[in-house]
Amino acid sequence: IGSHALRVLEEEEAEVVALSRGVPPAERRARWLRCDIGQPGAVAGVVTSVRPEAIIHLAGAVRGDRSLEAVTPTLRANLVATVELLEAATRLNCRRIVLSGSLLEEPAAGGPQAVPPSPYGASRWAASAYGRMFHALFEAPVVILRPSFAYGPGQERTKLIPYVITALLDGGSPELSSGERLLDCVYAEDVARAYVQAAAAPGVEGRTIDIGSGTAIPVRRIVELIVECVGPTAGRPRFGELPVRALEQEVEVDVDETARVLGWRATTGLEEGLRRTVAWYRKV
């Protein structure tokens, strides 16, 4: 999403300082800094040095596995780094802080003993809580966006859509679970425009805003659309090969409320978004 947001900001001729964990891409007009936000104090040091007017915080460790190995990386990158960023930005009176939550960060049915579905979900849930607390106690101008199932060019290949696309393009047969889960898929460029809009929209401080298409589709149908976009290959999807992950959930997005408070709606349909995504992976 960050790479797409950068292109949107470049279209608007914004002055941008961007962070990269590795070697920054040379073709971008942004001023790049190398920073691993998982290192203690790193992101706070950048905020203090750059003194940004607005922050769009998209960096983090995004992983859906339910494993002990996911706990520490997500804790450091998603929670600790976000709290450090919030503290530094609040001390500098930053005009707007846009944080990334996730519609997968907490149970769809939030009962008295709600349990996040994964280490990633727990880290995002806690970071969002800190963001709301910073707004309530310190008047930090925090806005939290919670994207649903974002996809598009550049996504990490272990995620569902790029996994299926690249496996089929390579002639392989992607192994999947039942395919019954409903997902609200939203194209990454649309999501990026929501973040840029949230950085400037008036009167949204303190809000948590859901970002999605408003249409939930079974995984099986999403995969069928990918097969149509890819065309004939040696492979075919194999449903039922993997167990359904623990604590999976389906979350409905209130797109009308998002349009009301943010003035944003997704404009890229799933078939068009998948077509663009398949075309991108053919080239890389």
C-alpha cells in the first residue's frame, strides 16, 4: 500500500520523506531514508529529525500465521514502533497522524472476552488502542484506517491472491483450504488514496474508519476469477488441501459511513483489480 500511496502523493506534488527497510528504489522523487522500525528508537528518531507536517504510517510486520515465531516481530514493528511514533509526533505537534489498523485485528463478535485472531491481530489491536488513547488524553490528531483484504501489484507473495497467481503462472497447483471464507477485497491503489485523503480530510481526528469495497466474496470465487485472468496453465487450484486457520473471521465493512466521514469509496472492481494484478506479476 505504501508504494501505491507514494505514487498518489507524487501526483499531488507533495513533498515526501519515505522510509525503507532495505535499499530505497532510485526512481522515486521522494527523499528516502533507511530505517528498520523494529529497532528500538528508530522511528522516533526519524520523526524528530524530519519534523513532518503529516504522517501516514504504513510500515509494519504483516503476517497471518498463528505461530510463536510471529509474536516478537509483530510486537516490535506494529505496537512498540507505533507507540514510539505517536509519542514523538505528539511532542512535535504534528498536524495529522494516520495509523494502520486492520479489520482482522479483533474478533468480529467482540464479547466480554474478545480474543484477537493472531499475533498480528493482537499487535494491531493494541496499537489502535494506543492511538485512540493518545487522541483522548493528549489531543493527538490521530486517524486510524482499518483496511479489509487489500491486494494488488507488489504484495508479498505468500498472501492469498499473489500466491495463487504466481503458482498458476509457474504451472503449479496452489493448495488452499475450503474456499468458503468470505473476503472483502479492496485494490491497493484505492486503499492508498484513502490514506492520502485521511491525511488532509477535516474533522476526522479520533476516528477509526473501515476501508473496503463493501462486497464480500467467497475465496473459491476469487480463485476462480484469478484462473480466468491467468488463462490455461499446467496447474489448477486444489481446495481442501490445507486446514482452516484457527479464529478465522468474516467482517462486514460499512462503506456508507466511510464515504460520509472521509468522502472516499473504492472504485476498482474485483475483476479489474485482479486483471491488473495478474498483468503485473507476469512482468516480474
